[in-house]
Amino acid sequence: MTKELNRQKAPEVKSIKSVDIAKPKSYVLSNGVEVYVFNNEDQNLLKINLVFNNGGTAYSPKPMVASIANAMLSESTNNYTSAELADKVDYYGAAFETRVTRDSSSIALYSLNKFLDNTLPLLYEVITNANYEQHELDIHLSGRKQEFMVNSEKVDFIARQNFTQMLFGENHPYGKFSVIEDFDNIKREDLISYHNSVYKQGGFKVFIAGKFGDKEFDLLDSLFGKIEIKENDITDLNWEPNPNAEKYKFIAKEGAVQNALRMGFVGLRQNDEDYNGLRILTTFLGGYFGSRLMSNIREDKGYTYGIGASHSSFAHESVFFITTEVKSEVADDTISEIKKELLRLQNENISDDELITVKNYLQGSFQRQFDGSFALMDRYIYVNMNNLDNTFYYDYIERVKNITADELKEIAQKYYNIKDFYILNVGN
């Protein structure tokens, strides 16, 4: 007989006993470009991701050049109009995906394995022959400018732009942000020059997930292995932060119904011994729906629909930040309540029940991040492009399993000092 399921009793939660993360197979193209493959013989859909280091917004020679060059990368080329290229990609059921971060840019091709002979040359085409047609650039800039003008009326957009500038300084690669006048300064020649430097001749790595063997590698090498890699002319950047002299900043936004709040500091780099501990502590503070900040400021006080704490990790720095939007009349009270929660973590031990809850949550989240070959590839790109040790994920999950309430309190005392926090308040 089938055992009846007792729906009144929660299923048993078990800790991760061991972690066995698949490693990619490594290849090298004829021109020295590194290729990393997560081969899956049962998956006929391939994702081929080209990641260009130093292609991110931090390296943009003019505001928005890096992001626009990336966004328009899969548009027209010297040999195809945008309509012709789109028709060819659609005919084979393929797709391009472009992405730009502060540190790098990428373009990925999704293609059925059986059509790779037809689709991979299209990826090579956009890398080597993108031409950024003027009329397409005009359309792109017009739409993007309109979107920018709409976003510029939103307090959270203003806060997001200005907060990194508070932390790093207006001339820091991570502190710069665009203004409306920048749209009139973008020229087609800027994009072509940037494309030649970063995409056509700049260094890149290839990351692949799906069914991929020697035949597919030979095709890849016949195309991308013949690209001549040169040192790009991006100047060496100054990565020393020059933060705002004042720790508190208010930006008035007349007519705002809510205020956007951001609090935080330049955090720890990923290879710092306290990095994982601080990430875990941040989950207790504001990293999941049942966190301290959500329980206090949303559930108890009713000040906001949502509040969170997180880390943004870049190649050269990382940022710890708390973000929320609240009714204007309770903005100051919200800041006070956030400070109370920071002090609580400094002065009181986390209970056993809360410790178990968050550890289980983090272990479940961790396992979901490695579900499937595409996810494995994304996780590997992160450690590879940030020059992290291959034990990065193992070290993190072991820290999750073994960290104690006493250790978390010590970390809070070390890093959650109110005097070190920068606070930005945007609104009424």
C-alpha cells in the first residue's frame, strides 16, 4: 500500500553533505583564445557565450558608448541589413543575447546543435562586421533617450545612479553615470572605434554549454581562431575610490510620493577571508523575505512594500547596500529602524531557529544556482572572469554550513558600524 502523506508535517530538511560541481573541458583556439565547455550529450540546444574583458561600462571612452555598442552588436553588419540578419537567425530558430556589466561585455548565441554550421558564422559576422548603421543608431538613441527621461523622474533611478558616485567618486570608473546631454554626444564613429578595439581585436574567452565535441570545436576554431588579437588602446584606469566627503546626502525630487533610500559602503572583495561571512550575515539582515529588515519595516511598521540588503561584486571592488522606497513622511524613521537592526546584529546573538532557517534557505538557493549546464556555465564565467580560485563555491557553502551565531555577531561588530555607512535620501 502507498504510504499516506502527512500534510500537517513539514518535510525533513537536510544539509548539503558534499558539493561536486562539474568542471568544464578546456580548449584553446589557434589564436590562443581559451574555450571552456560544459558538454551535455543529451542537450541539443547550445549556448555559446563570448565574454570580452575590459568591455564593460567602466572602460567606456565616453558615457554610454560601451552599453550602446553592446546593445546594437547583433543588429546590421557590412553584409546584412538588420532585417536580413534577423530573418536568418529566426529561420534556424536561433537567438542572440547581449549583456554588458561594469567590467565586461558579452554576446551569446543560442542554437540547435544541428544548425550550428549555419548559425555560428552569423555570430562571427556580428563580431567582425557590425557596422552600426546611422539610421538604426538614431532609432536606438531616440528610444533610449525617452526611456532615460522617464526613469529620471523616478527616485529609485536617481538613487541608484548617485549612490555609487557617493561611494567611489565622480571620476572613478564605477562612479560615473550618464546625463541627458550625453545622448547628443554619441557618434557612429565612437561605436565603430570601440567595436574595433574591444570586439574585433580585443581579448575574449568562449564559454559553451550543450552538446559539443571535436566537430563543433573545429568549426569554432575555423572562424574565431583566425581573429587577430591585439592589445586594445584602453588606458589604464585609476581604481582608487574617492568617496563623498559627507556620509549623508539628500537629493530633492519635487512631487515625489515616495523617497528612495540607499545605505551602504564599499565592501569586501571576493577573495577577502570575511567576504562569505559578510554575505551570509547580509541574508539575515535583508537578503530574503523573512529577513530582519522585511519583518520590521514592511511587516511591523508598514513603511514599504519591500526592503533588501545585498552585495554587488565587481572585478575591482564590491558594494554592500540596503535599498528601499518608503512614504516620504517616514523616511527618517526608516533610517532609524535600519540602524536599530544593524545594532541588534552587533549586540545580540541570532537565535538557533533563525540560524537554521537561513542556513537552509541559503543551501537551497545554492543548489538552484547549479541546475543544468547553462547555469553551471554562468557560475563558472563568474569565477573565471573575476580571477577567483576554483574553490570559491566550495568555500562559500562550507561557510554557510558551519558559521555560528557568535561568528556572525563578530562580523556585524566589525562591518556594521553606523559611522561607516553612506546614506542617500532622494525625494521630498
